[in-house]
Amino acid sequence: KNEVEQSPQNLTAQEGEFITINCSYSVGISALHWLQQHPGGGIVSLFMLSSGKKKHGRLIATINIQEKHSSLHITASHPRDSAVYICAINQGAQKLVFGQGTRLTINP
Amino acid sequence: DAMVIQNPRYQVTQFGKPVTLSCSQTLNHNVMYWYQQKSSQAPKLLFHYYDKDFNNEADTPDNFQSRRPNTSFCFLDIRSPGLGDAAMYLCATSKQPRSADTQYFGPGTRLTVL
């Protein structure tokens, strides 16, 4: 079993819909990251969380340390949000352990 | 703008022919990482440098080597590429050495092995 599990693996939605991507992990962490990867492109760090909630524009990330769970929300989704969203955890040191990613497609 | 730069963006090599991928950063970060990402898979850490200290992952094949001649540059050498080494290679940096910190990724180099 992977230490980091994401759901869903694939998500297709219409423009404007509210999007939620979930991440569960099974070990103690020092931080959790949400990353975005566009097709053929590099990876962009969206959030680093160790507790609570963070917001940046239309993106919101939350984490519940007790339940070992995090969610990434996108409000008013847009086709340019189409990408793979990756959850990754730090186990103390700087090494990241990645989830398998969620492929999001937003149709106009 | 401060950034992580990878060259080339696309590299084609022949089976068994050594290849070197390059990464440079203008962020003055202490830590540099090399990841391998195969199609539809999560990135896999190959190794990282904390300053000049090299840290190899236990399952990184000996075929993969790295050099960091100075703070700004880091190289990935694949001594004898096999077909299974075709992948996207991602370089990343972070400022803090011994704690969780945001990693800044380059655009990646896509390696094709013929």
C-alpha cells in the first residue's frame, strides 16, 4: 500500500464547477505539499501545509493531521486548471513521498 | 526572475551512449534534487545534494551519477542508458536543508533512448 493515496485518479468537470481532490497518508509527517503538473511541463508547488488551511486565489488546501487527510479545492474551475495535481509528504527530512496524482480535466 | 533551469528540454540518445543532463538555479538554494518520472507515474527521487554532500537513494541504479561543481549547477550523468531509462528527469531545489521546505522544480528534460 502506498504511503500517499489520492482520489480520484481522474476527474472531469465542467467549467465553473467546484473541485475537490483528496489525499490520505499513513505515516507521521512534518509537512504536506500540493503540486501541479501541466502536460509535458515541470512541476509547480501550490501549497505546503503542516496544519489548518491555506488559500491562494481560487485554490484552497486543508489538512487534518489527526485524520491524516488533506484536500485541495478549486473554486470556479477553468479549463486552464486542467493538469495533474500531486500530493506529496515530508517525513521529517527533505525527501518528498509522492502520491500517484489526480488528472483533472475541465471542459469549457 | 529567480528560477530553476534545465537543459536540454529534450534529449535523444542511443542505447548505451552516455548522456549528461544539466540543471542550474538562480535561487542560491542549498539543496538540489534529481527525480525520475516515467509516464503516468509519480516522480522518484534519485539523489540529492545538501551543499556538496551527496545523498544517494538506496534503490538508485549505479548507472546514474551526479555532480555538483558549485551551488548553482548540478548534473545528472547516465553512464549507459537503457530503454528503461527513458523518462522525464526533473531537477528541484530547496532552501532549507534539514526540514520540510517548498521545493522549486525545473521544467524537466525528457529523455528518449533509441
